[in-house]
Amino acid sequence: MAFGAQEIRVLRRALALALRSGTSSSEDVRDCLRLAEAVDEATREAARLRAFLVADLTRYRAALPGTAAGYLALLREALGAGYQPGVDDLAALRALRGNPAAAALLERCRSLTEEDVRTRLARALPAASRARLTALPGGLGAARPGDKPGGPAADPAADPAPTREPRPVRLPRPVPTPGEVFPPRRPVRPPSDRTRRRVAG
């Protein structure tokens, strides 16, 4: 009898609960411990087998299309052992779509990939969605200080938004002319005879 990863986790939790309860006899405790060791050993063996399968699968995939038959058989065995198909597997199966076995495996791998994505989103969505809803319009972030939590929504007509006065239109400043930037110099008058005599005397 084969167990999936989720079933193994449930079995381990059940064994842990049985060992923690004070009503179990010493014989039951020994049986639970032996079963837990057997489950751990089976899990390790399954992991080793999956690692060998994945290594062989990588070699066969790199040698496609000449190794199509062996690759498809190994992929089918790896999927049965809990292998999660990757992008390389989907690309290889798309290239072999002319083979009916490859087409069937492609649909199976697509279903497994979509299921894995949905599972990851379901685990990450609850916390993220709650944080995202508070930031959306109408969420908690839109509540005003005077509103009561859980009360009816405020009527927009009863509390109109304050009107803003239109800002005055500023016309662009005119470009100064060269005459304004560089005013003409005043002509220098020649010194008078009296000034010359003072400088000379």
C-alpha cells in the first residue's frame, strides 16, 4: 500500500498525538514508535528512488528525440512516485505531441502543474488578500474617523467634497529684448580744460 505526502503527514500527526496522550499503554507506545520508524525509513527510501528517477529522466530528456520511448516510461514512473513536472518536461512533451503517449502525458503534467499552482496560491492568498482589501477603495483604508465600524455607508450627497477655488492663470513672462539685457552705454565726455589743468598742476 502506497501513501501520498499528505497522508504521511496525517499519519505522523496521529502517531504524535497517540504518543503524547497519557492513556496509551507501553505496548501501544512501542508499536507507535516502530510504525514511526518504518514510515521515516519508507519516506527516505522513496526520496532516494525519486532522486534516481529524476537523474535518469534528465539524461533521457537531454538525448531526445532518440530516447522518446525511455523518456516517456521514466516520466510516467516518476509521476507515480510524486515527481512534480517542470518547465523542461512540458517543453519536451510539446515537442513530442505527435506521439499519443506523449500527448496524454502532456495533459497529465499540465493538470499537475495547474493543481500545484492553485495549491500554492490558496496557501498564500488568505493573508495577502486581507492586506490587499484594506488598501482597496471602499476598504478599511477608506473609512473616515467619524464613521462607526460596520455601520451603513455614508451618503455622498450629505457630505459634499469641498470646492476648490480656481487658481489664477499665470501668463508666461515675456522674453527680454537684447536692449533690456544689455542697455547702451552712455558716451563718455572728454575732460574739460579746467580738469586737465588740475591734473597737470
